[in-house]
Amino acid sequence: MTSGNAGGSSVQEMRRRRKESLKRSEEATNLEDIPHHLGRRFSEDHSIYSSGSDNDVFGVKDGDGEDDFKSVLSHKPSSSRKGSLYRSRRGSIGSIDSALSDKQDGQYQPQKRRLRDSKRLIFFLGILFGLSIPCYFGVTHLQNNNKDLLDKYLTLDNVKGYFDEWTDSIPPGFQTFLSDVQKKLIPEESMEKNLQYSFAVGKQLIKEIDGIGAKHPVVMVPGVISTGIESWGVTGDEECDSTPHFRKRLWGSFYMLRTMFLDKICWLKHVKLDPITGLDPANFTLRAAQGFESSDFFVAGYWIWNKVIENLGAIGYNPNKMITAAYDWRLAYLDLEKRDKYFSKLKLQIETFHDLTGEKSVVIGHSMGSQVVFYFLQWVEAEGPHYGNGGPGWVDKHIGSFINVAGTLLGAPKAVPALISGEMKDTIDLNTFAMYGLEKFFSRKERLDMLQTWGGIPSMLPKGGDLIWGNLTHSYEDNQLNGTDTYGNFIRFSETAPEDANITLRHTKDELTMQDALDLVMELSPDWLQTRIKDQYSYGYARSPEELKENKKHHSHWSNPLEVPLPNAPDMKIYCIYGVNNPTERAYVYQEETHKTNHSLNLTIDYDAPAPVLLTDGDGTVPVLSHSMCYKWAEGKSAYNPGGSEVTIVEIKHRPDTWDMRGGGVSADHVDILGSSELNEYILKIASGNGHLIKDRRLTNLTQWVEAMPWPFHEKDEEQVE
């Protein structure tokens, strides 16, 4: 009995000491500090549960396990109190009280998850929602009340904003990290000179030139097919309703590609011009988009003039001192005036700039835009109906500088295949989006029929004939071929018709010079196109100073600087800036497909020939030889340059950035040169009144080629054109 009491007392004493030990341990730490995976394991092995007493935090059954428990309690003390939150293995939030509930069997039982908390349910609902969206649009896309909604998604009009401002969604800390890494890896000078960084050139020039700012008003004239064209008709015909396309860009947007794909016949009816009048077809009306948005981007993410606009803005320019003179490039030049009063509005804008600021304007033309500017310089001083009637001296009074950027003043050989056989993939080189659509969705016949209605395309046919482009035996760039061939043989035919062919070959020669090729264009063109070309353009050259002077009276010569001189403007400065060192199409190998009876389609480039296209130096679209007129003007006062306007020539070497799809700030490609940091620097210097800082740089042999050309008269020795 005594021993039993003693034994019981000993057990009770052991329990009391154990409780005191646990109490002291509880004061030093709390179970909340036990990692949940350890706490769960310990509770399962040793039946830990809440006693519900403030003093007895844990109830422990008799038996071993004290050492294991103490090892759990050895974690860092915490100020957390009983019942605080913890995160379970599944990521749900609970409390220690609920997690360690005292079941009758003393074992831990996890709570059941409600259906609405199940990830599987959420995933399943997400799948249903994702499938419902395309099903909804697939069922309702033909309904008029849903067309606008569908168009919103397919045109991606808001993509540009997301591209431009994507960095806003990055946490500030990560933005700072990227900026620090960028500064360490890329020298600051390199960053300023690389136009991947917006406004970089403008900001750099502010540091380099004291007081640089917006001085001369700036007029930007875009090139061919780089201006957006919008539909403004609401009529259409029985097969094609114009109403859904109202104010939508049928050229220069993702909406263009969408319409090409879904309804190419309707798209063609909108963009083609009337073949007889060269103007709008009945019931369809398209007009050039206006403002900076007309040509800053071709489609979202594919910039054209945006880099130039940004850098001008960096030195203080705004819409009060610069404009984009967008135009409908489909029209022949005089038709721009007849239909849209384009040149009259341009003249008025430049005069307004002069009246408001007292400064002469800087006019920038890119590609075909340079031809439009040269035409305007002739038009504005000419007298007659639909002419400018500004009188002699207007240009010298109002134009401070003419910047010719990658201009096609003497044409581009690529225009010839476009009008002979509808070749566009390697002909009208602007961007992947436009050419992909035209090549993918339209046959060669459809493309050719469309191009022939566009009166602006023939303006880019090469000018000067044998004088500039050579003959069958030689051309001035032949040294690039190492004497193995000649560029003067502009089109050569790889095969003739077989002896048993039932048709006669349309061409009479197996080799064509540039002049022969132009004759072939006229031969293959419909009568209405021949009439328009003869009325609007010329491709030869004047034989005397008197002929130059006489040609100024008629608009058909105004796009050809070999047939009319510059205006007598001694104070106007001319800058010719273009890319070199980029392989450019110069001559072609053709074949006649004798199985086709349609004479306008049986000629095509022979892509199976060993060298179907001969390449020369240029910017990828315009060969160096097309800039010969700049060198002739630069010789000084002459019949071609009666006022002795100062001419600066800068050749920019094409050396694109390998890791940039557009070549980066060092590209001199025909279109991408507008993003060149060097070109942007020149434009800003000229516009700010610092054009004198720009020096001549001639990298090619064009000086020697121009000197070797058999010019019809020695201008310095002849009577000057007044």
C-alpha cells in the first residue's frame, strides 16, 4: 500500500515536473514557430492536440517522445500568440487551433475543401470561358451589330499603345535594375546614338550644341505607299458595300490585311482607280490619312517617320512648326492638284509658316516624296491652270533647305518589273506586311491590273536612258561585275519560244537596254495608261539649255531633273542623303511563258536562272546611280542649277545591327534609314539652323561615273537658264 502510494506519488511527481517543463518551454516559444510540415509529422506521431486550457497549452499522452518534442521546440522564439495564422501544405490559411483540433482518436484530420475553392473547378471554368469567346465570334461575325467589335480585335488599333508603354507594367524596382544593367553594359554615348532609344539624338544634340532648338518650320513629304489611305465612301455597289469600311484604313493597317483575306474583291474595288480618269471610281472614295499619324507607323510596331518626329520634338518642335504633307500616292502628280488641291494646300501652309515665324521652311522628301518635292518646286512658280502661279523667286523666298532622303529623282529599276509583269515581292520594297498581303492573296494578273490604275507608280520609272543607265555593251558600274557582265543589258531573256510554239514572241530582242525596257512597258500597257504616262511624265533628257528652259512650261517634265533645271534660288540649300553598301536590284533575267496567250502576263522573271537578278550598290531599293543628279547639281552654277544652290552630299554606309530586325540606329536601308541616328542628327542640325556643320561624304565611285557620262552639253560653257 505504502509502496503503491509511493509509486503513484512518483508518477504524479513526474507528471507535475513534465508540465512545468512544458510550461517553461511554452514561455520561450510557441507552436506557431514550428514549420507546418514538422508540426504535422509530430502531431501524427505523438498525438499533439489543444487542451483548451491557458495553462496547459499541450496535452501529452504517457509514453516516450519527449526528446522529439523538444527538438521541435528548439526553433527560434516568436511573439505570435495561440491561434495565429499559418499556411498549410495546400496553400490555404488556417489557425493552429483548427489545425490541431482534438479528435476523439487524437489524430489530425484535415478539413474538407469547399467546391468553390477547388483549383480543378476554376481550371475547368476557365476552359469553358476560353472556348466560348471564339464560338461567340464564329457564330455572330456576319451580323452587322458585331462587325465593329470584330474589327476592333482584328485591326489591333490599340496594339501600338501596348508596345509603346509596355514598360509601365514592369515594377519600378525591376525597371531600375534593367536601367542599371543597361548603363553598365552599353556606353552612354552608344545609347544616345542608337535610335532604339526614343528621343536619343535630340537629347544628345542639346548637350553638344548650345541653344539648339526649333528654328525653321519643317515639312515632311512621305514616300510611295507609306501613307495610310482611308475609305470615305458610304455607297459602294451591289457586290461591295462601303459603309462598313468608313474611315477605316484600307492601306497601312492590320485592317488592310484583314480585308484582303476576308473580301479581296471588295478591297480591290476600293483601292483601284478609274482607269480612264485616273481618279476615284464610281461609288468608291479613298483619301490619304492626315496628320502625323498618316505616316508615323505603317502598322502598329512598324515605324516609318516616328523616329524623326520624336527627335524633332526633343529639341522643341510641335504641330505649330512642323507638318506631315501626306498625299494619295496612287494618283499621278497633277491629279493630286486637280482632285485634292494638294500642291495648293502645301503652298499655303509654307506661306503661313513664313508669315508666322519669319523663317524659311525645311522640306524633307523621302523616296518618291523627293520627286514630289522637286515637282512642287517647278509647279509653284509655273503659270497656268492648275499651276502654282507663285512667280519667279517664290522658292528662294520661302524654302530654306530641301533634304532629299533616299530619293528616286532618276527613278528605280524595280518599277519596271512592277509594270511589266506585276512582280512586287522584289519590286516595291517597303515592308513585310504590305508585300505579304499582295503576294499571298492576289494573282499576278490582279496585281498588275491594280498597279496599272495607279498613276503615281510610273513616276518612278528610270529616267535618262542610255545617258545614265548605259547600253548593251557597258554601264558605268560594270567594274562591280569584274568585267563578266554589264548592267546596261537591263533585261535579258533566258529562253525563246520552241519551234513548234503556236504563238509569236511579243518582244523583238533577246536583250533590252533601259530605254528598250521602257518601250516594252508602253507596248504592254493598255491605251489609257499609255495616254496618262505621256501626259504626266517624261523619261529622257534635254539636249540643250534652251530645251531645259522650254520644258519648265509643261508639267510632263517636272518630275525629271534631266529635263528641267532647279529653280533659280541662290539661297536654297540642297542635301542629298542616302544609303550605300546594300545590294540593290539593277538588271533582270526574264522568260516568256509560251503557254500563256495573254501578252500582259506571259513575261516573268526567270527565278530558275542561275542569277535572275543582278545586284549593284545602293540602299536595297534605289541604286547609287539614281543619285547622279545630285552630283551634277553640286558642280555649281550651271544650266541644271541656275541659281548656284549649295549642294551637300552624304553617303551613309549600311551596317545594320545584327540583333535588330530593322537594323537599329546604324541601318541605311531605303526605309529604315529614317531611323538612322546619323540621318536624324543631320535633319535636326538643318532644322535648327546648324546645317553648316554637315560635311560632304562620298564613299562610292559615283563622282567618277558622273564625270564619265556623255552629257549633251557643257553647262558652264553654255548660256545659263534664267
